Amino acid sequence: GAVWRCWARPRRPAQSSSSPVPLEPAAFRDYAAAEWAFTYTRSEIQLHNLDLGVVTGAKAFTLNFEARSTNWTAVEAFMTRFESSFKPPPS
């Protein structure tokens, strides 16, 4: 959690987040995980971003999903399928 918060903090100003969602603990199998979601505008396009951080012992992974906010529902379905198939290597 603390490492993830340190990583997330510097990105906020650069991303010009307009709708931040707090970093939240997340369920990802039996691993320690956290999600950080936010929206921002780039080149006048509203974007939605979700980062899922997963710690598997000595290794950490970030699954990052981003799409236009108008397409986010479709991306959520893809994200769910991707998360269910993601198999971190053994630590």
C-alpha cells in the first residue's frame, strides 16, 4: 500500500486528474493488491484510467487500463477477462 501510494502521488499533477478516486485495497486472488482510478483530459479527450497493482512476494506488477471515458464500459469487460487470465510467475 505505502509503495503504491508513493508511486501514485507524483503522477496526479502530470495527469491533470479531474475525477480522482482514492487508492483502494483490491481483491486479486490471494495477493496483496490496490486499485487507483482517475479520469483526465488529454488533447481535449476525456480519458478514464485504472491501475491495478499486485504484489506476489518479491515481485510487483501493474495492470494498467485506459480508454476514452465514453468507451469505459467496454474496457471494463475486457479488463475483467484480462485480470482473470493474468498469472504472475512464481516468486
